[in-house]
Amino acid sequence: RHYAAPAAMERVFLRAHATNTTELPMLAGGGTVFFGPDFVGAVELADVQPGAEFDLYLGIDPGIEVVRKEVASRSAKPGAMARNRRKVEMFEITVTNHGGAGGTAHVRIEEALPVTTDSRLKVKIESNLDPVAGEKEEKAREERGLWAWEMELEPGASTSFTCTVTVEWPKALGYY
């Protein structure tokens, strides 16, 4: 599995999910990771009990590329009769599999987008790709503004999606 947060860094990280299938605990310390016969890298592990699942973070995969670019950004100041101000930002994310980690890549993109608990502010998020579904994901969007999208990319494939963020507030608040 691959993970990226392109607003913070345009790099894609490889993450493996594993299970301790032995009858013994894996003790905390350094370890080496192999993907088939190929050495992937060194990792630091916490204690892992028998049967427990854990993640291994294997660093940047240079074979998967993510690019985030701003497509539009505009602010609308209210006229004499209008009561609200509005800011609209649109960005496009493009993910390309140049053959990273040997084959099809499952990529998760995460973005921290505005969220508010102030009823005077209105936030609207629109995307041409559905975000990851589920109760846990919906809670992350509503409470922390953490949006996630997932995609499968064959080697040589590329996909793009856009996201538009609109924030509206009373001009008396004076934001932006």
C-alpha cells in the first residue's frame, strides 16, 4: 500500500501491513525487510505479540509520483448589499505509477481540508472522485477535516482528480 499527503509533501510512501504469524512475540528493535528476494530497507519495530497485526513504513517509493497543483484561487468580497465573503480554492492531484514496488499500486491520498464548528462559517468541499467511505472516514472528515481518496494504478497508469473548497463567512468577521 502507498500513502501520500501531497499538500505537505509531493512524495509517496510505501507502507506494508503484516501479521506476526509466529508463536513468539517480536521484540522491539531493528529489523530488515525483504520484498520477495529483494532487500527493501531497515525498520524499527515496537513489540508485536503473536497474531497481532502491525504496519511497516518503508520510506519513499520513487516509482509512484504525486503532483498537487492549484487550479484556481479566488476571493469574493461582498458588495454594499451583500453580507458574506467567500474564498474558493481548487486543486488537482495527479498520481502516476512508473512501476513502483513492482506492479499494481494501491494509493491512498490524504488532505487536511477546512472544517468548522462555528455556525457563522460555511465550508463546502466538492471532488470529482468519491472519498473513502465508512463511518470512521466520515468521522475524520467531519471532526478533523481529514479527507482520503484511494485508487488502484497499474504500472504506467496515471489518474487525476480535483477538489474544490469553498469557505463563506459574514463580512463582519473579517477573515482573509
